[in-house]
Amino acid sequence: MEQLELLWNYQQADSAADKLEKEIKRSPTRQKLIKYRDSLLEQQTAFKRVDGEVAAMGDRLDALKDAVALTEEQLKNLIMKIESSEDSLEQVSAYISEVKRLQGNLSAYEQETRRIRKDAADRERIQHEIKVRYAKYKAEFDKLKQAYDVEYKEKSAQLEELKKAAEEKTAGISKEMLDRYRAIKLHSVPPLARLNGNQCGGCNMSLPSAVTRAIKAGELIECETCGRLLLPGV
């Protein structure tokens, strides 16, 4: 029974440390900081995506430039051939058809080039907007980070004190009991509960009278429902 009471006192100190640790993690400042951090990452991802699109457009413009140069050269040679040709009317007609096809290709290349340049200009505008948003989020992030660093340092010092106080409470408790406590804590928090009449003080489930008598007699019994180690009521 003495071991259980010592463990109960340890649980009070351990729970206080756990509570403060949760408060640190759930700090409004920390939550805002995480939000701005995620926003910064989103802007970085968006910028890289748009930058990749712009690069692909640049590659396509280079390819179109080469295609236009080749087509113009082919067209020039074909016109010269027509002008100096002594071929049949049918062959000249075929040359003219080829000229029209090449001219159609040039027109298509020109239209695609205009479209890509317009899209590239739109992407550059989007990139500028992303940079503006990023700068805004970064300024807010840095401001919050300074505030949170001060808060975290203060809270961390308090947490260390609570953990130290909890560790001091383990004096007199066997390793087996501490191991059992920590094993139960993995699925039930807090790991210990007192009887509340004939009910488990952790999950409020009713217990058989034989079980409550055994607990009051000092036997180590875990609640069949929640798994907590049970102590007699105060």
C-alpha cells in the first residue's frame, strides 16, 4: 500500500509536468508560428512550381525559334526553286502547296509564341505576388519567433523544475512499480485512479464488490475496463 501511495504522489507531480508540456505545445503563439511556417512552405512550393513552368516555357520558345528559322530557310529555298524552276506545271503546283503549308506552320508558330509569352508574363506576375506574400509571412513569422523564443525559454525552465520535482517523488518506489506505471500510461492517462464508491475513478465503470474489497485490502489490481491501477478512495 505504501508503494501505491508513493506512486500516487509521484503521479500528481508527473501530471503537473505533463500538463505544462501540453500547454507549451498548444501555446497560441506556437500554433500561429506553425501556421506561418506552413504558409511560408506553401509559398516556396508555389514559387518553385511556377518557376518550373516559366523554365519550360523558355525551353519551348527556344524550340519555336529554331523551328521558325528552319521553316523560313525551307520557305526561302522553295521560293527560289519556284522562281527558277523549269519543272512541269504540276510540279510547280506542288511547290506552291508546300509553300502554303510552310506559311501555315509559321503562322501557327507565331500564334503559339504569342500565347506562351502572354502566359509567361502571367507567371511572372504570379511570382511577384508570391514574393510579396512570402515577405509578409516571413515578417510575421520572425516577429512571432522572437516572442515564442522568450516564452519557450521561460516555460522550459518551469518544465525542468516540475520534472525534477517529479523525479524526486520516485524515491522509495521500486523499479517494477515505476515500469508498470509507465506501461499503463501509454494507454491510460493518468495511470492511477482511486475508487469512487464501487466505481473506477478513471473510467467510472462499476466494479464487483469482491474487487473493491481486494483493492481496499491493498492488492494491486487494474481496472478491467481502462487498465488503470486502482487505489482505495480517500
